[in-house]
Amino acid sequence: MIRKIIRIDEEKCNGCGACATACHEGAIEMVDGKARLTREDYCDGLGDCLPACPTNAISFEEREAPAYDEEAVLKAKAQKQAAKLPCGCPGSQSRTIARAQTAEATSAPVSSQLSQWPVQIKLVPVNAPYFDGANLLIAADCTAYAYGNFHNEFIRGRIALIGCPKLDEGDYAEKLTEIIKNNDIKSVTIVRMEVPCCGGIENAAKRALQSSDKFIPWRVVTITTDGRAVE
């Protein structure tokens, strides 16, 4: 049948996952860092996901699609409810992390390793003297709080750019592309949290590297919510 259904522009999608959270029917899932309409029969065509998208990657179209299956949606919701997290977004799940109190926790303060300002991706200029010959750090802002030795292991010797793809409006990829393309960047380290919405910053950084038409060494480090670094 021909009906109104959503369309997701993967080029504009920054992988924040906001639309998947906003879709009450469960029609949208995150696949390889991008939002996908995985169940057309779950999409009611009402567009609750549209205002949630910070990059305007979602629109309506009329095309051949299976009819909205409300019965299947309700059944799927019931199945998820049994194992539902305290909140809809895994990245927002409340939890307490127990830490042992040791002498190290009361030792002398650790010196900051930050060597430039500003650090927010939205605020940093595309061209700045500190980008010349820089090893670039692109990090989700929560990582510095979750990982205790973040300054010494990641900021030290690097130019730091931070952001949150879930809370910031727009897509970082275009600006990161300009920074990498227009400066002599020696390497890129991407540090993200393990939660799904953090895939947006990894995806933006990878697209920027591809669009820059430069061969630059890069790596991704994932920080767990309990403070471990995994490559």
C-alpha cells in the first residue's frame, strides 16, 4: 500500500540515537552508528522522531510500505517491558559505582595536561596555531569524568576537542573535516563512552577522516561506565 512513512537521511544522521529513543513503536534502531528504519510495519507515520533529530535527518515521504501493524507493536512493547531498563536510554540509566577509598585518592593533585582553549568542538576555530603538527584528541565529554587518568593518558601531548552528540545540536563531521583538511594533523585519537549514543562522536570523526582525503593514523578507545579503557 502507498502511505506516509518516515525517511532517514544517513548522510545527515550523526548517530546520536535520539530518534530511536523517541520512537515509541520501536521502528528505529541504531545500526553501525546510524539510525535505520528497521521495521516499516512498526512506523505509524506520525513522526514523533522528527523533532528529536538534531540534524534534521528525518522527513516524511509517501511510498509503498507495509501497513502499520499495531498488534505487532503492542506485542513487541510487552516483551521489552519485561526486561526494560529503569529508563529508555541505556546512556541515562542510573547506577551507583562503588569505589574503594585508598591513600591514592587523597594524594597530591594531578596537574592539568590541557594545552589549548577552547575545547568544545562547537567553539574551537577551524584554523588555530596549535593545530600545526598536532596529535588530535576527539572525545565525548563524559569520558574525562569516567576515566581517572584521562589527562595523563589522553590529553597529554594532544589537542583536545570534546562534545556530546546526544545533547549538542547539529553534526560534528563537517567542522572536524575542515579542521583535519586545513591543518597538519599527525594523528587522531577518538575516545568515547560505551553507551550507544556515544557512537555519534565516533561516527562523525570517522566520516571527517574519510572526507579529508588524508591518510592519518587513528584509533578508537572506549571507556566503560565503571572507568576502564578498552581498545
